[in-house]
Amino acid sequence: MEKIGRADASGLLSQQVTAVRYFFLNLAPSGRDALTLVMGGREQCNPDYRISRRGFPFHVLEYVVSGHGSVRLDDRRHALGPGVVFAYGPRTHCEIHTDPRDPMVKYFLSFAGSGAKQRLRRCGIAPGSARQLAAHAEVTSVLEDLVREGQRSGALVRRICAVLFELLLLKIEDTSTLAPHASEPAREAFLRCKALIDAEAERLGTLEQIAAATGVEASSVCRWFRRYQGTSPYQYLLRRKMNLAAEHLVENGGLVKEAAQRVGFADPYHFSRAFKSVHGVAPRALLRYRAAG
């Protein structure tokens, strides 16, 4: 695997970012390949983040995890927020700005190949376009796996990342089946609520907070979740919280009360009961599994 330092890649990477995690797989891809992942990473935009590119050597897919901003792709402007994916090609005029009051955190992937444009079109995000995805947590998870694997060394890293990249494209393609039609405003509103929970489960605690954040009635949120998700919004939120808590315990260990506070539970006993109701084991048991491993 080829890796280069940040200074060597200054022409490809923004300098207006912090907390960066980059990987470099193949900075000189062959034109004979249908699709080659070149590089990627996760970056937190500084409040003054603002880039303008008249061209770029590769195709790029970017995905916003948190924060807000905007992107202009040729002559079209798109608002950016959690769950928005956008793509641009080597000849796309791309301008990206972050909201200085709410700077974005985003992933990006650069890739090349004779089939790059067609593959983007097939997964519903043609170069020069942007759209909101419903499966926010799932897409973020695959991107995180990609960055982690891309930073490893080893003979199989490129192949592993190629598989994860195809999985990501399939996830994006799959969400197109969830996209609402113009005649389905209820489904569109449901997807907004679902994306909000996926992105901000840690800070959300009640149905009323979900409803207020999306500007709808709490009773409508309940009805939409029952219709399209087959569960209540609170149960969906609780499962998302407990998944985040389990990830924290497995990756970081620590005290149960710390995991509880991380997902908005002031009472660790209430948290433990909720955790066991979702995962079938108490959080302390998960810590024991971690210690045994």
C-alpha cells in the first residue's frame, strides 16, 4: 500500500480541517481498471472552511456526518447536513462552504476508473448531484470501516477496501428504494425524522424533542414510524442509543455510568435495564466479554 504524508498531498487535501484521518491506496491508478479507490478520509471542517475547485484529478464522493453547510456543483447549489451525500467528477466546478456556527464533519472518497461515472449513476448519485440518505448510521459505519482498514498496512488492504467501497455504493443504491415520491409527503417526513435519530441519538431523549427538531406533531411521528418502520419512534431511538452505548463499551471500556451519560441516561440503573432489554445482556457483561478478549 502506498502512503504519503499530508504535506505531499497538499494539492489534493484541504488545509482548513482538523482531527483528520486519511488513507492513501493508489495515487497513480491505471486507466485500464473499471474502478479504483485512490484515497479517502474523515475530516472536521474549521469554521472558515471554504474550498473552490475548477477541477480535480479524480471522482469524489463526500458524505456529511454532522454539522451544516452548502455545496455548489457547477450551477446547482445544495444544502448540506447530516446524511447528505454528494459527488463530483474531474471536470465539475465544486465549491464547498461550512456553516461557521455548526462546522461539518464529513467523509470523502476519491476514486478513478473507466466505470466511475456509470457506477455513481447506478447508485443514484451522478457527478454533480446531491441527496439525503435514509440509512445514515449504516453508511457511516461502512465509511468508518473503510478509513480504519485503509490506514492499515498489509498485502490485502487494497482488496479489503475495494470490497468495503462496493458495499458502500450498494448501501447508497439500496437507499434509493426508500426515497419518497412526490406524492408521499408522509414518507418524506418519516425519513427526515429517522435520519435525525440516526445522526443525533445521543442528545435526543423524548418523542417531543424529535417532533420539535423536525417541526411536526408528535402524534404524526408516531403514526409514520408505525406505518413505515413497524415500531415506535422511542423504540427506534432506544435501540440506536443502546447500539452506540455498546460500541462505546467495546471500544473504550470504562464505567457503565460513563456509557450511560454518553447516550443521555442520568440513571445508570435505568440505562442497564434498557441496555439488557435491547441486547439481552447487561452492560457489565459486555465489559467482561471485552476483558476476556
